[in-house]
Amino acid sequence: MAITLESPIEAVLGNSKHATKFTKGLGLDTVGDLLYHLPRRYLRTADLSQTPEMHEGEMLTVLGEVVRSAVRQHTDRRTGRPAYRVETQLRAGGADLQLTFFSKSQRIAEWRKGVLAAGVRGVFVGKAGSFRGQWQLANPQMVVFGDPTDATSAGEAADNELAVEALTELFPIYPLTAGLQHWDVMRAVRFARQVVEDVTDVLPEQLRETYAVPSLREALDLAHAPHDLKDVQRALRRFRFEEALGLQLVLGRRRRALQALGTTARTGGSANLLDAFDERLPFTLTKGQQTIGEEVEQALARPHPMNRLLQGEVGSGKTLVALRAMLRVVDSGGQAALLAPTEVLAQQHHRSITTMLGDLAASGMAGGLFAGDQEQTHVEMLTGSMTKTQRKGPLSRITTGEAGIIVGTHALLQDQVMFHDLGLVVVDEQHRFGVEQRAALTDKAGTPPHLLVMTATPIPRTVAMTVFGDLEVSTLTELPAGRAEIQTNLVALVDHPAWIARVWERVREEAEKGHQVYVVAPRISGDEPEQGERDQRDFDVDGNEVKAAPVELSAVDEIAEELTTGPLQGLRVAKLHGKLPAEEKERTMSAFAAGDIDVLIATTVIEVGVDVPNATTMVILDADRFGVSQLHQLRGRVGRGGLHGLCLLVSHAEAGTPARTRLEAVAQTTDGFELSRVDLDQRREGDVLGASQSGRRSSLESLRVLRDEETIVQAREAAEALLNEDADLAQTPLLAERVAEIEESTSAEYLEKS
């Protein structure tokens, strides 16, 4: 029976002792899964003639022959007990290298000495170091070939010889699981490549020729047994192009499906709320606001749904653009709903919208009624903490259409919320909402509503193209007049623990000048995080999580007590976090906005939407627990009233760690687009685009949206050409199958984060 990519992996592994480690440990069920299990990196295969060129800490792969081995006893400095090490002299290419293996057990040390007897050949992988002028590898991984004349080891030795028989200048390092070594995977892959037949290629030959990508068979050979780095790059380009093409085809089909939907065009009708609002504006719209406003108006006037992503820096005026779009829909006889991720933000939006509208916001009656000769609209709010009695009136006005603009949290998604004519959905901070939540709101409309999603987290071009490819993207790059520079300093307490005293002195100085200060902490009380928040996760180059040093994290309740009885005694200090009653949160925010509070100690509930022009300083405690975009969002709360802003990032992160690198990047620039690239490069796509909700780093396999920009652009071009010629992909059935798989897989969930 022929072995194909679809054959079970046992077809090449048999019932070997490693079979379950491949299936259960690595999740590889088929021969195709095994061959698509690509090396995560490659090490240089060296002989000892190259050892003088080695560098301290470099990962090295060495083929050699043991000259001698000896067991040495020493005292373990940590325990004071006897310990043992095996010192092995290895020769390759005529030079010598020392291998050192440490052990607590003399028995194990003696056993290893026996394995590494003189004359034994093998492959050794480890980190290069020098000791007393000689290069060495400490505790390297190894595979020895043994003595083929020994019947007990002959089979294993022959297998090991085969594993490196075709070894080239590059040694593949595979993702592993407990009990598997690189050579186990190498043996299995080598055999699979020899016996597999009918390697079906989802990419048509003409497409491969147009974009200069190798066939699947060639790419697999190049990836698993490269002669040089050019082979690796050719193979990886093939796999990345294939993945990018699949995603772009999914997004292209979705764009076409959206275009095919019918909806109510919102042309403005005979009402004049938008004109009246524009006349009352005390300032001139920025050029970007004018341009994007016109684009939005044109999109709303079409008979198919607008699906637009509006991105821009903190304070660039996105809410004003959204409000003008909402007024356009109300003028057209429809309703507009603004969905906010937190109650604090919903309250802030409700307050700012009613303030901006002024006398155009009806105090208790409906849109469509007139105050004098001026039409008004009712701005309604609905949140989860409202009582049944409090919700009764708003629910009624939403159902009858009296409420023209509705601001709310997840409460808007509940079944009892019924709209009269929902024409526009505005989603603020879209990364906080899953597709199910967004769909639950849009499904409440009689016809598909127009959609505007806003984010203050700038998104690189290829991210927008890859993940938000079914949305038109508008970007506000200008900041309105009155925005001041924000100075950001890193307070590294691990290096200078006494600096924390100066932080609180600085806070007091600002408060005594009549300014206001935010203090942000990652916890509410004890180790309780804010609802929906999670600590930033850091990873090394191999994708392994880097655990932060265990420290007691700052919490709002404890910090408030410590500061009010200590360095900030006498100042007006208040707390704000998500567990406080809604009335208290509203009262606290109103008091802070009015200048009645000097220092607001809060969680990330103040991350977005909170606008207090007199706030000049922000202290972020345990700042390493927040991501780049979140830190950028937080500091955007200060410097909003023309006064220079100061942001102090307080952290115990060690120098050289990913966390410290992240904080240094934030301190060095206030360019959100530059920071978004730092963020994405450090975290990959997982958290930035929402895939972290499933606990995975990223739903993308080999594709990286920053590194592979050119590949993504070409894949989008190819996808558009394929769909323009054959929308159903009937002429490329294998590609059609791949698209169907993506749409049904976790990759589709990843895409749906838009």
C-alpha cells in the first residue's frame, strides 16, 4: 500500500517506542504532519579545524571521535556534597575539544564514561565556552554510534549512523517533546522522505512559476536536509507563501461576501443634526478627520455594509470621527450603537458625546423631536451594573427608536435588548471583543448594519492586510492642537531601589503645582487582576516562555493605603478599579475630571477614553506586567491639556530581559507605529491580534507579518487574481479544500478577531 501525506504516522514509525511521543507529545498524526514539522532553526556543523572561530555562548554541532574520558570528583558549592563530572576529550578535524558532563551520582558518571569510551564516534550539540584556554561544551546533547560489533547496540548504532549519514553544513533543530531528541526526528523524517509517494501540491504549477516558489516535494527536501542557508530560505518562502495565500483567499472571499450583502444606505435624509453639530464645533477638524469623515460618509451611503477599521494615536480624534458617522445615521432615520469594553469607558464615552453634542442631545425624549427649531437626538447608556428598574426606560427607548445613539458595554449584547433600526455599530478597542460578541450585536439589526471598529493601537500595514483584510483601513496620523509632548522615564528599581522615594516626591511636586496624577497598578487587591486583564508574557527566541522573577505586585488597595499614610499624606487621593460599584466609579471619575482629586490610584480601567486635561503625570507600577501597546495607551492619558506630560515606568525587571527591553523601547519613543512593530516583533502575533485567548502564542504557523511583508503582499496579489478569475476556486480544488480547512480551523478564529 502506497504511503502518502495522508497516511498515519505509524506507516513510517511502525510501533517504535517513540511513536506515541510523536503522536501525543508533538501532535503529529499523519506522515504529512511529520514532514510539515519543520526545524525551528539550524546550527552550523563544524569540525575542529574551525574551533578558533567559535564565539562564547554560540550553539555548536560537532561530529567527532572520543580520545579519552575520565571521572573527576568535586564539591558542589551549593550543597557542599560530593559531585562528579566526566571530562571527555573529543577529536574532529585533527583538533581537540573538551566535553564536560556534570552528575550528582558517581554511578551515572561511571556509566557515561563507559558510553564515551575511546574510539566512540558521535554528534554533540551544546553551547561553546572556554575554560583555561580550551574550548569546551558543557552538558551537550549527544548521539553516539557505538560499536557495531556489539550485538546489543548494533541496531541502534546503525540507526544513528543513518541519521547523520547525509548531514550537511546545517544541523536541523526540531521542536521536541519529552523523551525525543533531534536525531529521533531526523531519522523519522529521513525515512518518510524516502518512502512517501504522491506529494500532492496545493499550489498550481503556473502559480509557483509566477512567484518563484519551489514545489512541495522540493521544499520539504530543502527544509529538512539543506546544503546551505539559501536552501532553507527557498523552502521557508514556499511554506510562508502557501500559508499567506490561504489566509488571503479566506479574506478575499469574505470581502466579496460582504460586498454582496445588501443593507440600508444611510445618506443623511432631510435631518440636519450633523450640519448643526459641525457648526457648533469650537475648532477646525484636522485634515485627516475631514478626509476620513468624507470616506465614511461615502461608505455609509452605499447599499452594502461598510466594514472599516479606524486607527490612530491616543488623542487623534477617533471618537469625533465616529460621532459624526453616528449623527449621519441618525439623520438618516437609523440608530447607532457604540460598544465599549469596560463600564468606565462606556461612561466616559456617554459623558463626552453628550458634552460634545450640547443642546443637540435631548435630555429625556427622542431623536426626531425639536428643541425650538433645532432637532435633537437622545443619547442612551446601558451597562451591566444597572438595576432592572434603571434599565427599563433605556430598553424601551432603544426598542421604539426614541434613542438615536446608544452607548454600552456587553449589556448591549443581551437578548432583551432590541433595536428599532440599528444602522451603525461602532466598536471601541476592537481587540477586546471576539467575533461572537460583535456578531451578536450586528445580528440585532434588521439588515446588516454598517460597522466601524476603532483602535488606538496602531497596526502595521501587513497586520492590517493579514488579519483585518476584510476591513477597509483608515488611519488618523495627526494630533489635534493642544497635545503636548510626553516624557517617559524608566525607573529600574532592581538597579536603584532608592529611586522609588523620588517617584513619590515627583508626584507630590506635580500635585502641589495644581496638576493631577495617575498611579496605575496591575492588581486590585492582593493578587487579584482587573477583570479581563492578564500579565504580559515574554518568550525567548525558541518560543519558550520566560518567567518573570517572583515579586509581590502592586495592588490598588494596598498602594492607596501606603501612600495616603506615607509619602502622599495630605493630598486628595482616590481609588478606581472595576470591582467598585458603578455609582462610585462614576462619582470618582467625575471628581477627578473636576479637579477635586489630586492622585487617582487605578487599574487599567483608565487605559482608554478617560480625558482629564489637567492630568500631567502617570506612574505605572510593575510596568513590566503590561505590553507595549497598553503602556502606550496608558501614558496617552496625560499631556492632553497643552501641559507637558511625564510617565514613569517603575519596574524590577533585570537588564537584558525581554521585559526590560520592552520598557526601554517605550521610554525611547512616543511613535505608536514604531512601538507597534516592537510589540509585534517581541510578542509575535498572538496577544496583539487576540490569539492568546486560546493560550497559544500565535495562530500563524510559519508566517510572521513583519518579517514576511513582501511574501504577504505577493500572496494577496495572487489571491485577488485567483478569485477574480474563479471566485469558487473550482479550477483549483486543492486550494479550495485548503481554504475550507482554514475557515473551519482555529486560524479562522484568528482572522475573525477583526
